[in-house]
Amino acid sequence: MRKFILFPFLLLVGLAHAQLSKNEIFTTSEAQLRVSLIEFREYLSLPNNGKVPEDIARNLEWTQAALESRGFKTRVLIGNGVPHLFAHGKMDPNKKTILVYMQVDGQPVDSAAWNQENPYIPELMEEMDGKWEPINWNFLDGKINPEWKIFARSASDSKGPTMTFFSALDILKQKGIEPTVNLKFILDFQEEISSPELAPIVAANKDLFQADGILIMDGTRHFSNLPNLAFGARGIVTATLTVFGPANDLHSGQYGNFAPNPAFQLSRLLAAMKDEEGKVLIPGFYEGVNISEADFEAMSQIPEDNQEMAHEMGFAEAEKVGRNYQEALQFPSLNIRGLKSGWTGAEVRTLIPAEAVVEIDIRTVKETPNERQLALLKRFILDQGFYLIEGEEPTEEERKKYPKIASLQTRNGSQPFRAEMDTEFAKWLESGMRHVFGDQFIKTRQTGGSQPMAPFINILGAPAVSVRIPNPDNNIHGPNENIRIGNYLEGIQTCLGLLTQDF
Amino acid sequence: MRKFILFPFLLLVGLAHAQLSKNEIFTTSEAQLRVSLIEFREYLSLPNNGKVPEDIARNLEWTQAALESRGFKTRVLIGNGVPHLFAHGKMDPNKKTILVYMQVDGQPVDSAAWNQENPYIPELMEEMDGKWEPINWNFLDGKINPEWKIFARSASDSKGPTMTFFSALDILKQKGIEPTVNLKFILDFQEEISSPELAPIVAANKDLFQADGILIMDGTRHFSNLPNLAFGARGIVTATLTVFGPANDLHSGQYGNFAPNPAFQLSRLLAAMKDEEGKVLIPGFYEGVNISEADFEAMSQIPEDNQEMAHEMGFAEAEKVGRNYQEALQFPSLNIRGLKSGWTGAEVRTLIPAEAVVEIDIRTVKETPNERQLALLKRFILDQGFYLIEGEEPTEEERKKYPKIASLQTRNGSQPFRAEMDTEFAKWLESGMRHVFGDQFIKTRQTGGSQPMAPFINILGAPAVSVRIPNPDNNIHGPNENIRIGNYLEGIQTCLGLLTQDF
């Protein structure tokens, strides 16, 4: 009886994996690694600030050539002056179609804060006595240590993941194997500024983008650095709030105890927004979020030690919005990302500052839409007694009339999204991961970061899941961004696993 | 009966004023003005950053020559490498002795922020259509408009007041009149960095500095621009507080709701320090300050419209520490002069910042000594649950152990001082002012700004009062510092009034 049930199951598994065995995936990816990294180095050496048209142009040219040389047809879609690169391969009507999303641009760099001179000249590095030291790129000719890293802007976010996908395609071509799915690509050149033109482009070219599932080649792996599928990502909105004090900076001796200080007014407002435990006090902020016990149970299975995570990041205690880290990510968050008033450090001077500025970001989830969270923030500021001006500076009349004046500029960024975990697409992804990594991979319900994916989902009606490749200690967005060679290699293996599984 | 009483009174008044009538003071000062301004221009053209030894040397040479040419004996007292210029005239044992304090150095300049090219090349300017335009210095040969201004670093703070004193001496010499008091001078070359060597110099030369009263030729006039004696000035202490969050900036999506944000921790701390009305909530902060009804009554006589002042400075309502502006200055104040965390504006990035810094200044009064206020601040921060580290960065162990970590660096600046308003010295000052200005002058119990005078008072035991000459719109410390010609002229008249009154 037992045998009878197992037999056809094993047979099916055997068939499904026939195109490339786990062993072949490992040997071919290792053989391809050196060539892949050389091309990766070249790709990283192109500056890629999405706000700089020349940067966009050079990266467009490079990626277009990379796709065409791999046999894909490309098409540049211009939205409001910004290019988006679409590509597709052979369309077999008997196969399902996957739309692969790739991010080309990276965060701006503050070179002075990096250990290397130029964040666009990639460095291959080895850790020696706790310090990362550059090693010669010729070392790639010998045995490649998976613990080495490549340091450069966009190494992990997200030129690395893109290159691993390209390398998987190269291996399949060498082997004469067709991917099990039809492939479409969309390359985004303004992800770090929330892809303002992506939604209109997709809306205007709906048929072109039509797919059965969307694969997002972006995002960092879970803390455990296990291979990782992520079924959702939080959205993001940002706000700049400026509180106005006196019209000019005033001498703090002559007017201290008389002129109101905007930095104190701002501090009181911010203090009222969030309590000591990290819980946001803006009424309605969490409304609609409902984590089932089953969801929480699944999250609790993910191997992570929250206390150890906190200690590794250098703090004693985590905030208490969720019962653990995974649950915390299911809720919207409110963050101060920047604060400035007067002068600090060597520049300090004894003045009552004329202004105090805070930069806020709010991460949203499907149940707490971006627009609603911004409206709640604005309502809260008004309820705290602030008068919000329309322009950049209060008028003389406004200054005379209102004791607490501020300006609020908001930006609606990426929408949140979350795919169900039981679709055919989800099963295809899971079988690909299982083929390569057995049970050593993680499915996360929703990750904390944001990706500009909502337009695809809402307009195309296809589920979107992100395949996470980079190591969690990759310093994305900050100085010394890097990718671990071992992760890069597993990225190629992940893509090979997926592209050889039946959908 | 009435006549009998009035007669000797009028006679005494007549005797006291015999040396130089009000009319003579006015005519001689106007006649001297052009020559005085030419010498002033030369003095202003010497750069005078107290941290630059060459600047100090050139100003020392100039002031030494200026005093010696006026018949004073000079002596350079070196303290820790920094010169202080002492001078004295003839010492008549039948006269009282006044020690005149003069500030030579000025704040550093940020030339780019000035309207003129070089803040050390003085410009004579006239207001035309609301804008200050340079006019030729030859205009001084004709009728001099009291509304003209001279723009240069230290025009008001405090080379202007020094020059008016020198010019009064020149007039007396021309008239063959001896001052009614013996004169000593101390010239300070590091006032803007809180005169670090002045106290030791005074302590080591106590006999040399001995005087019956100290005249401080520094400080800006009251808002009304009426001639002004100030009997006290607040002291100042400063503090830099850094709150530590995660060891590195973290991605606000990946760790938002998990990693504590130091900018929120700092905001809560600052919000707890001061209420909406501007009252400091640090326990004991105001302890010892006691404003009598008589004091308050005298302050209320000073002609100022607090609401109008607030509106002119661009805010609707003043803080409520005092019942009016003058009373507010009798209390210690707590000011946020700088705030910084993460990035703002074009540099903004979606991170949870690793640190948040606040720069604080506390103005102190005689009853709330500097050291006590700093201790109260530190106690308050500890009571709010912060662990204060000793070094620059918390250790790994400290990070694991304490949920709220900060570093506090404090600096003790000028001490507060306040002279009684009913001494013989005070009466001499008042009679000099009254002789020239009638009842059109102001006595302020204590002004808001700080001056490094406490060493004189504490060590010499003499009352110190500052004679305020510059116009309140003089932009001291900032760009476009200036002095109004009318104020400069009244400065000469003030000094003539004092130097011809019997002490």
C-alpha cells in the first residue's frame, strides 16, 4: 500500500526534474561563476543614479545588449522621458509566461563614507582579522571562496540578482535546454525613487506585460541567509515636515525664554506619534491589520532568534509592535529618517533656529493603504494644533496668527502588495526551490522593504513573488554595499531550479 | 521754604555738571565724529578672529598704540600664550577708579553670506528703497546722516563701543579736562571663545585690576534703541547629547517596527524637557530665582510692546516663562540650537539612523549657577532611563545591556553676573546718563546674552555694569554686522557724560 502510493509520486518528481539534476545545477553554476563575475564587475562599473539621465542611458545600453545577446527581443518604452526596457523571448502557447522584474538603478552614493575610493569601481574583498581587504580580481582564476564579497553600489540592490538570472540563462543555452516557461522582462531605471513612470507604462501596454506570474529579482534574504521566497512587500510613503519658528535665526541669549523654538515644537509632535515600545499613536494607524493564529504559527517556524538579531545590530531590545520580528513586518511602520535644525558639531552656534525639519517614512501593508496612512498623519498633525501652510514659507499674516505653523509635503511611493501562498505560480516557485535546496529555504508572508510592484499586480492581475538572493549583511542603501559570492552562486542555482521546473 | 530747599540742590547739580555741559557734549562730539570714524574704519580693517594668532598680534599692536598715544601706560599680560592688554592713566588717590573692559576679537566670518565682499573692509552704507547700498567714505566730509551705518565684522561687537570711548577721551584732552575718575583698561582678545585665559590673568594680577567699578564696553542696546545700562548678563553652558540607536544605519523597511529609532528616543526626551509654554520641566531648573514685585514693576516701565516684538520677529506668541520679555530674561533658559539625525532634503534616504544628536545651550542667572544647571540636566537624562556612556561610542556590551544609551558632553561657558542697582557706582553711571539723555535711557536688571565678566566680579569684588551703545538691528555674530552712525555718536556722548560726572 505504502509502495503503491509512493511510486507514482517519485515518478512525477523524477519527470519534473528531468531537465537538469540538482547535481548538474551545482556543477554548471560553479563552472560558470568566474565568467559571470567578470561580466557582473563590468555592469557594476556603470554609475546608476536614477536621477542622472547619462547614468540611465549607459545602463540602458548595457542591459539592452545583455538581453539581445541572449536572444531576447527588446523594446524601450519611454514614460515621461524615462526609459523602461521591455524584452521577451520565444512565446510558446503551451507554456506559462513569467514576467521578470529587474531593478537597474541604485541609491545615490556618498563616496566619503565608503571604505573604497569609488563605489562604482567594484572591489573583490576578503575578510582578514575582521576587516575587509581588497584582493586581486585575478584570484577568480583559482578556487573561488564563497565567503568573499564584491563591494560596489548595487552589488546586492539589484544588479547582482539580475546577473545571476542572466548566468542561469547562459548555462541553459550551453546545455541546449529551453526554459520551462516563456520569459518577459521589465527593467526599471528608477526603482530607488519609487518608479514614478512604471505604472503608466504598464497601464498603457497591458497586453505586452500579460503574464501568469511575476518574478521579482530584488530584495535581501532573510536574516538566516537561507534561500528565500517573499510573497509580499510593504509599501512606502514619505513626508517632509517643516516646523517654523521665528522668521530668522535669533540669538539664544537675547531671546531665549521668549521666542518659541521650532525644534522643541517638533520634538513634542514626534514624541506624541510613537511610544517607548515603538507603537504608533496616530489613531487608526494599524486599523485593518489582522494576523491569524495560523499566519503567526507559520511565521514562528522561520528560524530566527530575535534577541540575537537585536544584539547583532547593536541594540538591547526590539520594539514591540509584533510578538516577533516576522509579525512586526505585517504592520505598517513609522520612521524618522532625518532630522535637522540649526547647526551641530563644529558648525554649532548659539541661535534659536528658524526652522526644524523631519523626514518621515511610513511603510504600509495591503490593509493600510498609502493614501489612508498619509491622511491619518496629516490629521494627527492638525489635531496637535499645527496650522499647515500651503506654500514653502508662511506669510507674515500667518506668522502673526498661528502659534504653531508647519508645512507638510508628502510623496506616495510604492504600494504594498501580497500574493496568496497557495496559487499554481506559488507551487512552481516552491518546487524549483525544493529541487535545489530541499527544505532549507524560507517562505515569508511579507517582508519589510518596499518594491514598486503594485502596478503590475493591480493592472495585470498576476501574483508577484520576489526571489531573494543577497546576503542580509549587504549594507544596501548605505555605504559599503556588497554581495557575498556564495549568495551570488546560489542565485544562479535558484534561477536554474526555477527555469527547469514545469509550471 | 520751597526756594530754600531747591537752591542748594540746583547749586549741587550745577557744580556736578560744570566740566562739560550737555550742549558742549553734543557740539564737541559732532565735531569729532568724522575723525573718529576714520580711525574706526582703520581699526575695523584688522581681521580679528580670536583663534588666529596673527589676527591677535595685529590688533594688539594697534590697540596698544591707540592707548599709548592717548597717554596711557600699557602692559601685555600673557596667559597660556594669549595676550591681554592692560593699561592705566594717572592714578589720583582722591578719585575713584574705573576698570574699562573692551573686547577686541570678533566672531569668525562666513564671507559668502555677507552682502559685501570682505567683512574686514568696512562699508559706509545708506538705506535706499529698503536696501543698504555702499556710499563713498568722502561723504563723511559733509553732513553726516545718523541713519547711515557702517558694515563690518565687530562694528558693534565691540570695536565700535571701544572707539567711542577713545573719542570721548580725545575730546576731553582737546578741552583740557581731566576725567573725573582714574582709568584702567583690560582688552580681551578671546571674548568670542569665552575668554578662557581672562580669569587666571585677573587672579594672578589682582592688585593691578583693583577698581571701584567695572565698565563693560560691550553689548547691544534694548529693542527700543534707547541708551542703556545693563546691570547683569546671563551665563551660558552648552551640551552635546548623542542618542545611540543601532550600531549602523539600518534599512527602514527591513527593520522598521523592530529596531529602535534614536531620533524618536531623543524627541521623547526633549519633549519631556520643556512644555508648550516654554517652561523647562527639569526639576529644580528655576530654583532660587525670585523676582520681587518692585523688580517687576521697574521692568514693566521699560518701553516695549511684547506682542509687537513677537510679530516683528515672525511669531504669534511669546513663551510664557516670564510675564513679559524683561522678566523672561531673569530666568535661566534651555535652547535647542542644533538637531541632527540621518539625512534631510536632497540627501534623504530611507534608513533608521544610528544616531541622533542635539546641541543644547542653557543660559544661567546668578541664582542658578552653571555647574548646578548642568548637573540638573544630566540628572534629568538619567531619570528618563538613559544610560550615559563615558567614551564616544557605546561598547558592544553596553549596547546589549541598555535599551536607551546616550553620551553627554558639556562645556561650562561664561558665568552669570548681576550688580546691585543702588551702589555709588550705579549712581555715578545713572547721573552721567541723565546728564546727556534726561530720562530717555533704560536700566535693565539683566540682559539675556552672555559676557565673560564673572571673573572680574568674583575676584575683584567690584560691581560690573555694561554700557550698551549699538543699535539692536546690528546683526552681531551673523553676516552683515553693522553699527548705526547715530548710535556711535550717542556712544561718544555717553562716555563724555560719564567721564565728566563726579563719582
